[in-house]
Amino acid sequence: MKVLAKMKMGCMDLLFPPVCGSCGVRLAVGSPAKLCPDCTSNIRFLREPLCPICGMEQLDRPGGHGHLCGACLTTPPSYDLARSLVRYETAVRQLVHKLKFGGDTSVAGALADLALRADLSLFADCHVIVPVPLHRLRLRGRGLNQAAVLARLFFAGRERTILPDGLIRVRNTVAQTELRGIDRRKNLKNAFRLNRSFQPDRSIVCLVDDVFTTGTTVEACSRVLKNHGAREVRVITLARASMTGGGR
Ligand SMILES: [Zn+2]
Ligand SMILES: [Zn+2]
């Protein structure tokens, strides 16, 4: 790096000391890291073996590949596959919370670093990338859709294939986190529709969301896309909550 650029960066660090994107603790001046060592060590990427459909970790089956989890065996989802980058644990929960409810885009650096470390090859041939939408009233309240921010971080350089309004949330439902099982499904009944200008026929669509808990939200979106002729729906979320898929 040129000396002047280095000096400028040092001055910026002194004026605005870098902080951990998750817990907010101060980082060393000039540090390229976006997270403190504690938060970094708290982040765990999902590891094989995974359920080939929903992507749930199957750590009780070491060495096993290609086994469907119980939920996918009994109730196969309409999406073709779902994968998540990391487990939804403390440091990631704080990152998501800051992004979602604080409109704090300063976490974007830390999230971009995670996205860079992820293997997104399963999504390389997707024709169109659609973030799970917020209802327009919630979007107005928050100022951003966290799924759309994540779509741009995961697929940097493919912005032209991202359709932030491909799906529309027509009902301002209560937060899924406050509900369980069947109530989650009821809550999202007819909650999404396709934007009339979007024709997914025969396309491979990538759906993006922040957290996969039981998969009910992405399942509701996927059904709309499949009902309108999408050939495949592949789901990518930043994090995966450690629940079984049984809540579908
Ligand atoms: Zn931290
Ligand atoms: Zn599964």
C-alpha cells in the first residue's frame, strides 16, 4: 500500500476507531479484522454431513453423506436445496440483530468477510436471485431489507441478477420467531405473491434470507415461485438455527 494511503487509513482509524462488527469492542488501529478474536472464535461454519435437501447438519452421522433428515423424508419441501453459511449463535445473532433492527450497516464489513469465506458454488448457475421480501410498512420502519443486503454481499458482481422486488409480501404478518409449528405455516398463508413483472418460468431461482429456523418462510416463498413455473428453487441463508426441520 502506498505510504500516503496508509497514513490516511491510520488517521481515519484514529478519528473513527475500528470496532468489532458484532460486540462493538474496540479493535487495534490498522487492524484489517472486522470482528474481535472472541467473536471470531464464536462463529462456526456449517460442516458436512448435511441433509442434501434442507442443509441441516447431521453430526450424529459422521462420514455419512446423502442421508435425508427425518423432516425432509416425511415432508419434502418444495425448494430443491437450502444451505446456510454459519450457525446462528451469539456473535452471528448480534450481527443479524444489528443489521435487521438497528439498520446498522457497519456490520456489513464483517458479513462481507463471512460471505467471502463461503462456498457458494451450488448457486453459480442460478438465473435470478430473489431476497425474501419485507412488507412495505416494515421496510419503511426499518429502512432496509436485511435479506436484500445479504444478497448483494453473497453475490457481489452479480447485482444485475438480483431482483429485490421479485416477490412481494402482501400481508404484514407477526414475526415468525414468536410462533411455533402449525402457527408458523398459518401465519404465512398467502403472505407472498409474485411481482407481475417477474416471470420465473423454467428459471433456477436463488432465494436469500438471513436465518433458516424451520424453513417455513422460504417454503412459502418457494411455493409461489414453483407455482409460477420456476424450474428449481435453491435457498441460501446466512445462518442456521439449531432446530430440526420438524417445525415445517
Ligand atoms: Zn466482538
Ligand atoms: Zn432435511
